[in-house]
Amino acid sequence: MMDMRTQGIAAATAYLERIGNTIVASGDEAPAGTDIICIDGDTLVGALVIVRQRPEPEITVPAETLDVALAAVHGYWDTYRTQCRAIRVDVISILVLSEDRALLRHYRGERSR
């Protein structure tokens, strides 16, 4: 059985695919500092996934964490620069309601280049 964090990353990956992103790396395959690397149109994106069980009024991700994620995405730049014009870091927050229900919120462009 997958732990809650692994399930959250899998749910976020499925969501990003559903909205038309191409997944490059996810979970253990993603570089340290990110949970998912994907392509959104002409943008290379690193996504951080936050999984929580209690509602919080606001999600705050430290600037240092976003900078590390941006650096991790930048590591993929040479491979994807011919098809991508920009780099972006997104945050996906998942609130687990029950074993089979969750709310997902996607914050785009928390860091970009």
C-alpha cells in the first residue's frame, strides 16, 4: 500500500496529464527538490506536491524551497530547450478528505525564469 505522500504525487501526476501536460519525471524519478517535472505547452515545469490532512488558511512554501526546485528544473533545460521557452515552478496542494477523496489546488508560477 502506498503512503499518503506517494499517493498525492500520483494524484498530482494524473491531474497534470489530464490537463494536457507531458510528464518527464515523477516521484522517485524526479530530481531532488521537485516531485514532478513536466512540460506545459512551451514551458518546462517543476511541481512541488504538498499533501495535508487538515485544512489550513494558506499554503506557504519557503522561498529557499522554491529556489531549489527552480534549480532542479534548470538541470533539465539543456535536454528540453528546443521545445520549451520558459521554466516555471508550480505548487500542487492536496487536502485528503478520506481514503478515496481529496481536494487539489494548483498554484502556477510560484517561481519562473
